[in-house]
Amino acid sequence: SPNPFMKALCLIFFYQFIPKSANNLPLVDTLKMGSYLREDTALHLKQITGQLNHAIQQNAASAEALAANAEEMSSQARQFQQTMFFLRLR
């Protein structure tokens, strides 16, 4: 979110240095709208970043689970080979 100190400085600037006239209202409104759009964009980017982080964490968890399953299957395959070798010797 925007720095509160910077917001206060901007407000002081507008009220001190921009003459109060009907001609300046569109400029002030435009600047306010730009500020709202930046805040909205920042919020949207924060949400997207959170969603990406969640997806990355899920992907990492899935990769870990797949690696564990692959190791277990490999172990079972070795045991099966040893059993088959033993049975062939008989």
C-alpha cells in the first residue's frame, strides 16, 4: 500500500500550491483517479502474487509426493526382483 507519509505530502502540496479554482478540479480529479488506479493495480498484483505462490507451493508438494511414490515403487520393484530370483533358484 502507498506510504502514508507520501500521501500526506501530496495532500499538503495540492492544498498549498494548487490554486483553488474550478479549472483545477479536473486535474485534481484525474490525479486522484490515477492514485486509485495505482492502488487497485497494486492490490490486483498482490492477489495474483498470492495465487502464484499458492500454485508453486502446491506444485512443490505434488513433486515431493511423486518423488516419494517413485522411491517406494523402486523399492517394491527391487523386492519383486529378489523374490523372482529366489524362486528361480528353487
